[in-house]
Amino acid sequence: CLGAHLARLEMTALFRELLTRRPVIRRTGDPLLVDSNFDNRVGSLPFTFGPTVT
């Protein structure tokens, strides 16, 4: 997929910025795994953020 490299770059930038501003992320529940013949993925992963770093 031609867009895979761009998507990977965007996600890297997103998480780098997110973890700079909100370094504490806590999982609040179990992940919901989606199993199918076409893909295996996480359908949902509940989480909360800690305090904002200023």
C-alpha cells in the first residue's frame, strides 16, 4: 500500500507529540480483539490520560 509509509509517519508524529504532553497513559480495561479471516486487530482498547505536562 502506497499510503502505509505516510500513515506510519503520521502515527509516529502523533504518539511522539501525545507522549510529550501526556506522558501517563493507563489502560482501563481489557482489549477487544477482532478475529476474522481478513485481519486480526484490536477493536477497542479503553484508556485514560494522566495530568497534562506544562
